[in-house]
Amino acid sequence: MTTATQRRDKYFLLSLGCSKNTVDSESIAQVLNQQGMIGVSVPEEAEVLIVNTCGFINSAKQESVDMLRQLVELKRGNQVVIAAGCLSQRYGETLVQDVPGLDGVIGTRRWMDIFDLVTRLRQRKHPQPLYHLPTDAKVVGLDERGVLRASVQGASAYLKIADGCRRPCAFCAIPKIKGTAVSRPMESIVAEAVRLQEIGVKEIMLIAQDSTDYGYDLGLKDGLAHLLDAICEAAPNIPWLRIMYAYPGYVTERLMETMARHEQVLPYLDIPLQHGNREVLKRMKRPANVDWVYNTIGKMRSIIPNLAVRTTFIVGYPGETDEEFAGLMQFVKDLQFDRVGAFTYSYELGTPSATLPDQVHDEVKQARYEQLMGLQQGISLAKNQALVGKTLDILVEGHGAAEDEDGNDTGQTISLGRSYRDAPEIDGYVLVEGELPPGEIVPVRITGATTYDLIATVDVQEPLVIQPGQVISEGMIDLNNIN
């Protein structure tokens, strides 16, 4: 019987959700490529249409369902549509009730079996969808078919070090979707870091549901610190290593000292705290020792020079009172985080928080969100202004056309880069007059500051016209014209 390999079938793969999902999508593509399939960017050109879905919050679920429905409606006679990823794992066979016409469903636990599912679907017609939804999480990380568990984005790469999560957070469905935490073998991660070094990657972002839990299931203590040591030794030419998704209570002194000891490890830590009030944290089933946070952030800042701390908060969690929200606001004032992301609480079916009493009204959630972000904007601006006159290394990502306040092209080119303080997609930019080489790390002099971005020049004698502290609107840079 003719196989997909012999026919050189084409596939279209759409990845939704977070960077961890993007890594999974890249791995799925590698498995299909290994078998001779060809990826295309237009669904009409493909025989196999795959959506790697996100099922983390309701809005992400709806986006995934909408995209699947669109592809099912568009498919012609010889095409098949497959739902992969988190939404598939979470809702399993019931997903076809929301998306009639789906041909296949594969979850997060055995994504590496994608070609087997494709082959079964393409060999003969199936009147009912085919499902591949094993529940054993232990297979993740142990059978990866030789693919690189990373997503390369220009000169940066997300490198997955573990999957799943064993934390009991009351608002989160990830353990139901991904299963318990499973660390990848250290030698595999280190070998992939070396491969990324060989292809010229300048920045590696280590990602997991909880990066500080790395190695627990392997019997390691301070596993993340050991992993950093191993990567720095094996791949000394990777200039930047960035840690994402640390967990409160597990940032140890050993980890701090390791970060400080290696120049490659950026003085940046993403540590989602979720709230700053003890009672709310207890209802969230999160670490509720707020004193630990104060002490640890202070210790980190003393051990790691120029440390930038990013965190995330949920406002409007069930039962959150005015006093508890005020406690969060004071917490943010006290600790002066460099970067803050905030979300209004989202009801998630099947999570413990969904059944809690005293759900907060949407308008109250939104008002609290705006208050919190207004406070952080002032903190962020002050921190950015304190950098004016200093020199920072930036990783150049691309170029844009500069525009004046009326939206007219000035004829100048602006380079967009990120400093050590800026993770891709979630933090700010450093905007530099002139055309710098993409993918290179370049020292620049900071000449101005906005709420989230910095203005810089490589020529100290000819500063930008933009004055320090001037707020840049989106219209001043044509973001659609970035290379």
C-alpha cells in the first residue's frame, strides 16, 4: 500500500498558545519531515491539516475550536484535519462534539506518534475520527524520535527541559492536560544546546511548566543549577541563557550563586508569583509565604548584580476582597518588579477554583487590572529612565521604518533589539537609530525611555531626536515593516 512517505504528502501545521506549545509544534514538524512529508504555509496546498491547540484558558480554547472549524469547513475530499495538543488531551473524544468533521485527535503525551496517525488516516477512509490519547505522562521525554526539542526564532531559541507539572494550583488545568512533571535527560538537553550553538543561536531560553522543578524526578537536588553548569561548560559560545517560569519557594541560594557565577546566564528571572496576599495565595493553593518572597528577592538582588525580575499576577480571583487587592498593590510597590504581566481571573471548568464561592464580577476584575497595571507603568518608566546614559548589549531582532507623530515616513530606519531585561514577545524593546545587523549582539548607549521601551544610539555624538522620557506611540514605528 502506498504510504505518505512515498506520496510525499504535504502538511499544514498551525501552532497556537505558549512558547512550550511552539516547541512541541516544531518537534511534530520534525517527525513528519523525517518521514518525507513536506511542510507548507497554505492549508489549500496540504493533504494533512494539523492544529496544535491550546486549552489553558477559555479564550485559548475558543480560538483553537474556531481554527479547527475553519479548516474542517475548508477541507476538500482528500484532506484530513487533525487536532493535536492541549485541547485534545484535555477534552479527548468529546472534542468532536464542538468540531464535527474532525478526522483525528492526538494529545500531548504521544505527539511523537503523529506520523503513525497520519498514515492510518491516509491509508483508508475512516467513518469515525481516529483517536490517539494515551494518558501515561512518563513517555514524554523518553521517546522523542531524535528531534530537537527547541523552537528557533531568529537568533533565539526556546529549549524545553521538562514537561508536565506536579504543582496543585487551584486555577490551573495544566496537570490534567500534561500530567505530572517529567524532566528530560540532562545529556539530551546539553547535546541540543551544543547543536543550537553550532547553528549560531545567540540566546537560549530554558522553558518548562516549572523550570525550578527540573531534575526532581531524576533524583537531583538543585537540578536547574546543575543543568546551567553543564550547558555553560558544553556550549561556552552561547552568549545568553535565560530562565523562564521559576516557581516561588524553589529559587535556592545554589541557583542564585550559579546564575551569578556564569556570565552566560542572564541576570533575569521570570518567577510568576500570582498574588501578593497570603490569604488569596492559600485559596490559590500556591506558596503563601509572602515573607519568603521579600527575603528571596532581596537576596537575589544582592547576589546577582543588575538583576531584572519579571512576574505575573492574577486579579479578581474568587473571594478577592478590596483589602486583599490593596495588599497586592502594596506588594508591587514594595518590591518594584522590572516587568509585570497581569491577567483577570478566568473560570476554568474542572479546576478547584471553579467551585469557589464569591466569584468576582467582571467589571471589578477589569478595574483592578487597570489599577495594577497603572501602578506598574509608573514603576517601569522610572526603572527605564534610570538606565538613560548607560550602555547595554542588545540582541538585534530586525528593522522598522521610523515615522513622525502624524504617521509620515521620516526616511530613517530604526533597529529593534532586546537587552538582557527583555524576553521575546512579553517584554519591551530597545529602539536604535540606524540599521544594525539582525542576530548580532551590539552595545548601545541608552538616550531615552518610555514606559516599556528604551531609546538608544550606537553613536554617542549624534543622539536620537527623541528626548529622554518622551512617550512613543505605536504609530511612530511601522511595526508591519519589520524585517
